[in-house]
Amino acid sequence: MSIKNVIIIGAGGNLGPSVLRALLSSSFNTSVLSREGSNSTFPSGVNVLRANYDSVDSLKQAFQGQDAVISLVGSGAIGDQNKLIDAAIAAGVKRFLPSEFGSDTPNPKTRAVVSVFEAKTGTVNYLKSREDVISWTSVITGPFFDWGLKVGFLGLDQKNKTATVIDSGNATFSTSNLSFIGEAVVKTLENAEATKNQYVYVSEFQISQNELLAAAEKVTGEKFTVNKVSAKDHIAKGNELLQKGDFHGIGPLIQSITFGDDKLGDLKPSGLWNDKLGLKQESLEDSIKAGFAGKLLHEV
């Protein structure tokens, strides 16, 4: 299977710019799909197509001539990707990459804690039902490393020199810089036959919270105050927020499955594709410096 023309949906989000940058540096002819009326801006020279996301016909027109569609839609649209798939099929697209790029959603134990992930597996199940007319690849990466340090998702607060450690802090979890994920997308498309109709697991770093804390203290030359919390209590906190209609509660749920002693955040047992795709790991220390500088790795 040969893929030449690629279009990205959601190129303006947290992950989008890194995927777009990687594709623009590759041999693929890359376009961006933007919603009609959107104010999103993209690098000069990028081919931007507009469509009504509520219209399969409008989406079909935008997808004409494309070999692959990469969906990076945000959480609010995760469960609404079937119309994108239908439009891609109608336009003759060969490959669809659904919005995944995070936790191990095929694992039912993961979905039991973070029920919103059912929407991701639902999308893949729909793609599986249409494999006679379109192929798919779902890329799982663990949490975003440099972004996670930047916003504090990985439990480290550089400003206040505090660390929130879940359970023992010894459980290994998988995590990837945004640039690494962008490169993984490129390699996935370059190896289209090998990655056809499969979950592709990649991870730049296999690390525990305690190991990350030690590395952060080495980079900064400062000690962090450690606050320990059980995954059980963190899950209760997340569910309490969700019951109040506060969707910030999803964060603690994802943190609990990522860092907790149940080891649901370790992607290695599922079989990493790093070597098969030829992915190269960046320096851990440089990645930490980037995150703490409030930038992405290659923006430093």
C-alpha cells in the first residue's frame, strides 16, 4: 500500500502542530482540514481546506484525492468520528488514523476507570467493521512528556518544587514527547502495510514517577517536596468532580491508571513498535529542561 497525500484534522491542538511539523518535513503531500469559520492559523504555505464538519458531503469533498486521514480531534469530538470515517470511505481514502495518542484504551481495565475511553474503542470497532473499504491504524503513545511537564500532568510542579506521587511511585509508565509522536505518525504511514489494521504502541521513555523525580531534581539542582496519594483516592477525587459536571475530573482518572501500582500505564507488555519503525529517543534531561521551560522539546 502506497500513501502519498495526507490530511490532518485538528492540527491546531496540543499535538497537532508537532504532527504537522513532522509531516511537512517528510515526503508526504500534507494538507490541513479546518472547520468552516475557524480562526485557526497554520504555518505559511500549508494547504488548508475548509469543510462543514456536520456534513458528510462537505467532508467528502475535502477528502478527495487524499490517501490518509489523521484525526486529532479533541475530547469533545472523540465519539463523533464515524462521520469523518464515512466521508473518508466515500472519497476513496485508503487509511484512517483515529484520535488515540494516549492511554492503553484496548485494555478493559483502563476503560473501567476512564469510561470516556469507550468512545475511542467504539471508533476503532467501527473502523474494524469497515475494513473491506478502508484500513486503519491506532497509535498509542502514553501521556505527552514535554507537554505533561509543562502543565504539571506528570505530577511535577517546578514553580512550587512539589511532586505528587501516586501509590509507591515505582510503577513504570510509558510516555512520549510530542515531536516523537509526530515522527511515529510519519513512520506509521511510511510502513503502511506493516501497520495496517493494527494498534501501534510506541514509547519514548519507560520511567517511574520516582525516577522522573530524581532526574528532575538533578536537572534543576533542587529538592522537591513529595506529596503521596493513593490511586484509589485519586480516582475518587476524579469521579467526585465528574459527578458535579466538572470534566477536569478526567485528569485524575488518567493519572491514576498511568502512575498507579496496577501498572496500566506501561505499554511495553503490549509490544512496542519503536525498533520496527526506527524511532529514536531524545535525551531525557533535554526533554525535562524543555518541559520546565514551558516549551516543547524542539522549541527550546
